[in-house]
Amino acid sequence: MPLNTAILGCSKIAHFHAKAIQQIPGLNFTTVWSRTPASAQKFAEEFGVKVYSSIPKMIQAEDIRMALICSAHPFHADLAIQAMEAGANVLIEKPLASTMNDCDRIIEAARNTGRKAGVISQRRWYQPVIRMKKAIDEGKIGTPSLGTIQMLGWRDRSYFENDAWRGSWETEGGGVLVNQAPHQLDLMQWMMGDIEEVFGYWTNINHPYIEVDDTAVALVRFKNGGLGNIILSNSQKPGIYGKVHIHGSNGASVGAQIEGGSMFLPGKTVIKDAPRLDFWTISGEEKMIEEWNHTDEHEFHSVDSMTWYFKQQLEDFADAILNDRQPAVTAEDGRKTVELFTAVYRSQREGQPVKFPLKPENFPEDMDGRI
């Protein structure tokens, strides 16, 4: 029997999730909830589902087993907790939350209720990323010793004005670190391992009409002794350039450009450039990169790339519910990303490296080191 599924929050990205759900026979998209009733009604009419004004009533009345949280980041925790306490498992759009305190509330609620909680990181299902992780896990580069991520892109004024919550500490929780970079931050830690300490800076270069960061840099020391470098910006015209490179102790390296071409703007544009390997020096495999990229690009363009990778993760999460296992990307994984970007904010505040693990702060006037 298909799992009854609901969406909480009618953001632009929620439309892609709804389309992905409808492609999965094991899921039955039945209901939607939003803080804005008019948005919920419009969304419901588009996808032929019911509208509820109460999350607990919706989950209990419709026997919702799986709820996708697609609201603005600072509201993730409250919605996820309500859903889990009412009986649903929750898959939350990135980032898991905007603060570590909210992450811990979500994780605690999952433990107390026995529900599954995961976070969206669909780029783990990109074929070039899968190739990189497999090579690392098989020891082909030795110990991951140096990881670099770069994401240089552009967001103009219309992007921030398109949604009232964007660009504010209170309603977005941060800028490039919180909204655009979680995928890259997740992939770095997934491949390099746990973090020992971070030293970072953030700034706002050319977006004076928003409160939050548009650029950030950081140095990372990992627990395995490896090092990392992070460069992120929404201040570089005209398009996007995003790469993840991992260099190993035996001198071999693997890397991919996972973002390229025009900027992706939910509801306005689509991702046109396929992710591709751009660095591969494993002995005996150096010449495979061209063949792999040809295969991977064909796969990317043979599917609806805007929903296909969401579909892979949604299927994994549904299977985790049905077979009582952990999903591929857990809430704990999502917390690691929030801990990393929080460390950058706190490092600038304190003017020194920040040691891990970080302790959650709950000081509204400081917002975990952001202000």
C-alpha cells in the first residue's frame, strides 16, 4: 500500500517535490499545509490534493506516513516536530534548520517519537558524485587529505524581492552559507569525514539591501588530519561555478563540477548544465573521465533533472520507513552542515578558530554568532 504523503510549506521548491512524489508509485500525495491559506489552496488546486489548516489534524485524518517540510528555514523545526508528534516521518528541505538548537530539537523529537527524520541532499545522487564517493570508499586515493569546495554565483535584487523571507536573519537565517551552500558543505563532509576545527570569515560585498552574508571563506581541519578550503559567493556575475575536489594521501585526486551555467532560480529557471567530473588522477583511470562524462551527461539529459534526483532521495526515504532503517541522509547528517556554517559565523565573531563539537546557543540577540 502506498505511503500517504503531505507537503508542509508551499515554497517554489515544494512544486518540484510534488512532481517527484507523483512519479513514485509507492507514494500517495494527498494533502498540503501552509502558513498562508491562499498559497495552500492554489497549490492544492494545481496538484489535486486536500488542504488542512492544522498539521496534527491533517496527519491523523489522512494517515500521513511521510511529510516533506518545504517552509523557510527558521520554521523547519516547529513544523517537523508537530508532524512527528502527530505520527509522520519527516524529510526536510536543506538546511535541516537555521540553528543548531533547532537541529537538536528535531533529532530529539525523532528519537522520542520513533520517527524517521532526514534532510534533502539530492546532489549525493548525481552520478559524478557517486563515482567520487565510491573511489574514496574503495581507498583509491588513500586517506582523503585535502578537500576544496568553490561556489561562485550571482543573486540579483529581484531574487531577494521575489520572496519576502529572503535576505533577513530572522526569516532566512543567513545568506550564501545557509541557503545556497548546504549541498557543497554536505558533500565535503560526506567525503572528507568529521571536522576538528574551522576558521572563517563572511561578508556582504554587493548586496546592501539585504542583512545576510553574500560571501564566505573558511579553512577546515578534519579529525583524520586532513585540511579543507571553502570559498562561497553570491556576488560573482553572471552564472554559477560550483566544484568539489578531494585530494588523497597517495597523490591521487577526484573532483567534479556539480554546478555550472546559468543560475538556478526556483520557479523561474531550470538546471541546464549536467554535473561532470573535471579532475581524476587515479592511476590507470585517468583516461576514463571523458567516457564517464559522456555517459553521465546523457543520463542527466534523458530525465527531468529538476525532479529525478529528488525522486531518488524520496524513494530512499520511503524505503527507510517501510523497512525500518536509517535513510541515506539523516537528520544527524543535516546537523553537521548546520554546525559547519554556524562555525564560520562564530569564528568571525570570536576572531579565532572554532573547535568542534559546537554547543548550541540560544541567544536571540546574537543569533548563534551571525550578528
